[in-house]
Amino acid sequence: MSIGNDAKQAVQGAIQGVMAKGIALAPDSWMPGGRPDPLIRQTHGAIGQPLSRLDGPLKVSGRATFAAEFPMERMVYAAVLFSPIPKGRITGIDSAAARRAPGVVAIMTHENAPRLNPPPAFMSQPKAAGGDTLPVMQDDRIHWNGQPVAVVLAETQDQADHARSLISASYDAEEALTDFDRAKKQGTQQAMFMGQPLHNEAGEAENALAEAAVNVDAVYRTPRHNHNAIELHGVTVAWQGDTLRIHDASQLVAHTAWSVAQMFGMDEKKVIVTSPFVGGGFGGKCLWQHQVLAAAAAKLAGRPVRLVLSREGVYRVVGGRAQTEQRVALGADHAGKLKALIHCGTTAKTATNAMPEPFIMPTRSAYASETVLLDVQTVELAMLANTFMRAPGESVGTFALESAMDELAHELGIDPIDLRLRNEPDKDPTSGLPFSSRNIEQAWRDGAKRFGWGRRNPRPGAVRDGEWLVGIGCATSTYPYYRMPGGAARITLRRDGSAVIDIAAHEMGMGTATAQTQVAAQRLGLPIESITFNYGDSTLPGVVLAGGSQQTASIGASVQAAQHELVTQLLKMAGNDSPLAGLGAEEVVGHEGGLAKIDALDIHETYASILGWAGQEALEVQGEAAAPLETMHWSMHSHGAMFCEVRVNAITGEPRVSRFLGSFDCGRILNPKTATSQFRGGIIMGIGLALLEETQFDPRNGRIMNPSLSDYHVPVHMDVPEIDVMWTDIPDPHTPMGARGIGEIGITGTGAAIANAVFNATGKRVRDLPITLDKLL
């Protein structure tokens, strides 16, 4: 399915419908036939098996082809020159020496770049949510420090890089607001997210806070963060007649194809985006300027182009997480029941970007409180646009909220776990909706037992091992359930008992293709080896993107819709002589290479038999998932209980995470092996958030000063202990397959668990990330 005007309107309508109030639908009406997913009731089969990733052998043998590895005849290599000022005009570009350099084929600037339309809005937002709506190399205007101003094409990468160094550009700099503190003094504005204000209010929270028997009131700060996937952002582009072929490292192949088509003023069917393998993508592998620049340069030169951003280039062109300043104030009675919950603050964004860091998101559903005040304000700076970065909002929002809960527990003299459980809500505190499934109490109790929480000494600084102070902390982790509209899938069932699933999904190393092969095998009643799962191609059905931990549910709903259509057609073909005669699609399931009556599996006929009687070698069907309306009836979230042990050197102040356990409640776990990897990966990223990661942004000129892995620190092996994970594995009855997303929850709560453990070890409360040794001396 392509992304045309009808699909855009459907996306917008679905999002607005989910946001609307007062609409009543049957609880399962979003599913085909208004019935629950039968996979939720199936406890045996391919689902739940620890199958190794199917793409593993390709990657370890070097046969997996990434975006910057596709060979093309007469291909040239690109190098990008970046602006050194945050705002102003280009007054001149002297490229004469560069043009004379060996191997140079062309140099593209705003003066000779093909004319393009501005980037279109993303997901029907008024401004692009994942990037910005600025023109790409269409004029002499500079909007941020690092904006591309020239692209050099040469026969080799070394030649392109050398020629770029010979270009001299001059600028007329203008005054730019790049200082966060100065911007706050000039005034803030209400933050919007997904078309809604980031604001919730119930009762008089400030008054309740003042009157509470016990309260804490503190400000927590988190820095900017940059994306650092192991695979650099790269693209290989070629114009083949009037068709534009893009090999990209992408989380959204269908959206990229549509967006690029709009910019070049062409039929979206003429833009083909492929992305079979992605070497890491946590929100940053979306559409940025480099893909557009490569396509424009290929058009200018008449030759295929490969453009791979350097590590510094990623920092200049690809956005990350914005800094936040968050106030969390909690008021409670002596028993620990919350009377007031205030979570407010400010973050930064650009004028052409609709992605503030929505840090109040986890607080909306975390705890019951008599009064609530939640609010996010923004300031607009001249900088690179923000974007999604693993658990946007929740990762840094849980640091502030869960640190404050620990502070309140300490003030009250109540165990931190007990305090959280005493404030468990019986329904969503802000929406009033019932929870679809919430088993966080079990996650807490199981995790506490396995971690040995009962041995914790609540007195800070009481446990010492030589020169190391030892502490234990915990935090709640949470991430919402999402399922985007536009899901579709195609199933081709063959008489030999094999099936092909086609869907424009993405595999970024998290095991999507493996888990979905398992799901398809169980849904169709076929062996895993009989399933082929095709993905990563914009010509395939659906507009599913990999983001918001929603791809699994979206794929599941799409395949379910296609299978429903497949079963409907097969039952028509089976005829009156079939054991299945008279049964409807809701009455049968895939079983042992065919269909069987759902409550009497011995009433069965194989696919080969049905197709044989019909004289067909194969049957191809396509199904479109119904609109994602489940969140109109339920408050839907994954949860976790995070436990951390740290050691802080009493002499040097060096903090070390020595043990970590994540106990999760994320619905059904489709593949324990890939899920464990996902959970651990999120926790490792959370360790980086807590102890290491910080983008050094110069407030004088908007320049990122540490654009490399030498200066921007991420966790390495020595920083990461053995990480234990566990889960409830209780299916959510209101989601496809009973599963909720797991890609992002691991990072949430991790920062707070580490900070709380540091306090337990040292008695020092660090409210400003990262927790570096200078803050502990």
C-alpha cells in the first residue's frame, strides 16, 4: 500500500479519533470480525520459543547487505560540508580549487541543486515530528550550526573528502538564540505532542502540596543526547529512468518513499526505498537531509551516489534528545498516600519542529494522587531539530519522577517499593480509563525476591566493601502501548505447504523478522521453516514504521487481517464436501498445515487438500488492519520494576553499576531470546543515560563540541555488569497476540534506579545527569 492522500487522511482521522472523547465502541471491534485474537489463548507452538535470529548467520558471515554496501555501476561518493554558524546567510562559496581536485565529478550547493518542494508534514502533524520542514539546500539561509551547505561528488571517498576540505564558504552571521537559560528568561510556550497540549491538571495541586504532611520539591536536569547507532547513516541512491531507487538505513521505508516523492514532485510509486538490514536505530534512522541531498546530487550528476555521514556528520545532521529541566513535587500523608503530584518543566525545540521532549508522559499513568499538575513548556532555539530517541519523554521523565519517589520514601521512612505499591492506581489517573492489563505488583514482588531486595540497608552510606561504598536502588519503568494506522500485509499460501508474508516492516537488529516468522507460523499452523517473511521494501503492503515500540502490534494486526481474508477465501474454496463445510472464518484456526475447527481440532483439512480440490497452486490475499481503536477503551502500558546495585569509590568518586535486574510486565513474550536482548539493550542505554552520555552544546554559537565517540561517551563492556531480566508473560487480552512493545521500556526507570542506588551508597542525591565522579566527591 502506498502513502497517498487517502492514506494520509486516514492516518489523520485515526489519530484524531483516538484523541476524541465520548466515543463508545465494542471492546474488540478493532479486530477482524469483532473477535479477540485466538493466538492469545494458544500457549503452545512457535510463539514463546527462544528461536535464534534468522538473520544472524547472514550478519556474522558478512553476507547481510547494508545501505552503504549496495554496488552500483558508475557510482560516485559524496562528502558534505557543514555550516559553522547557527543563523544567517551564505554570502559566497569558493569551490574552484575543489573542482580542480582529482576525481571530482560535481559539487552541489544551493546555487545549482535541483529545485525541490519543502519536506512534507510527518504523520499529519503541522510540523514534521521527526525532523523539520526546512527546505533542503534551496536557498542561502542558515538555520543551525552544522547545516549542509555543499555536497562534493568524486570517484572515491578519499577524493571527495579531500575536495571538500578545499571549499571556502563565507557567511553573514545573524544574532541567534542558542542559550537555553537566556531563552527561558524571554518566555516559554505550551508544548504540544501528537496534536495535544502536554498539560494535565486535576484539583489544586500547589495548595495540596503546601498542606501535605510530608513533601519533597526538587528540580532535575537532563542534558542533550545524540544518536550513536553502530551503523553510520548511509544511503545509496540511483535514478533509473524516471524511477528513484534508494537503499537506506531506515525505520520507515514507506513514509520515506512518500516524503521524497512529495519533495521531488513525482509519483510515489516511482520512489522505491529498500532497507533490509539496519545497524541500530532508536529513532534516529528516519528521514533527514542526507537522503534528500544524495537523491538531488544523483539527479544533478546523472550517476548513482553513495553518501555516508561521518560520525561527526551524524551529530551535525541527525537530531537527538533535547535537554530538560523538570520540577517534581510530591506531597503525601504520613502513610505515604499521595495528596499532590506536580511534574512540570521546560525543554528546547526549534521553530520548524514539532518534537518537544514529552517528559510528563510516564507520570500521567504512574501513580494515584488526589491532585495532579503536569505541564511541559518549550523554548525555541537556533539548533538542529530534535527527534525521537529511545523512549522520548519516558526515559528522562522517569528519571525525575522516580528519583522524587525515592526522595519521598526516604523522608517518610517507608520502603521505596512499598511506597510505590501504596499509590498504585485502580484506573488511569488522567484519562479515567481502565487498564487493559497491569501486573506491575507481580513484577515488583518477583523482582524483589530474585534481586534480594530484602537485604538492602535503608541507611545511606552504611554498606562498604573496602574503598567502595555499596548501594541498592529501584525505580518503576513504563512505556505506553501504541499501534499506528495504515497496517497491511500480503500472504501467499502455496500448495506445497509454504507461505510468504509481505509487509513493509523493518528489522533493525531487534529480532522483528524472527519473532514475526514465529507468529505467522503459529497463526497459519505451519512449521517455522515453511514461512518466508519479506520486509524492508516500500513496494510491499502497509505503512508500518518501527518506532514507539509499536511495530510488533502493528505487524500482528496486519497479518491477522490478511490471515482472516485467507481463511475466508479458503473456506469458500473448500466446498460442501470439506470437513470444514459450513464453518466461518471465526470458527477455525491454522493447525498442522491446514485449518481446523477452533474447539475440535480433529475436524481438519490441509491447505494442500483445499488448494488441490480448487486446482490452484497458490492463493494470494491482502488484508488491511482495522483502525487502532483499542486505546479508546483502555489505558495500555508496559511496566517494569528496575533493581540496581552500584559501587562508588570513596576515594575517586567513580560510580560503577555492579548488578542490575529488570522485572517486566509487557504482555506475552513472543521470543524469550530476542526479548532478553531487547530488554538488556535498553538497560545498557539507560546506564549510558545515567552515567555517561551528554552532548556538549556551546550556548554561544549552537555548536556541538563533542561530535565523536572519543568525546561523547557511551557504555562499553567495562561499564556494563551482567544484566538479569525476567517477565510476567501475562498476555494482554486487548492487543494482537497479547503482546505489548518491549523495544523502549528497558531504558525507562534505569537512570532513576542508578541514581537512587548512588544515594543509598553515598547519601548524595544527584539530580543533574550524567552522574559523573565530580558530583560524588
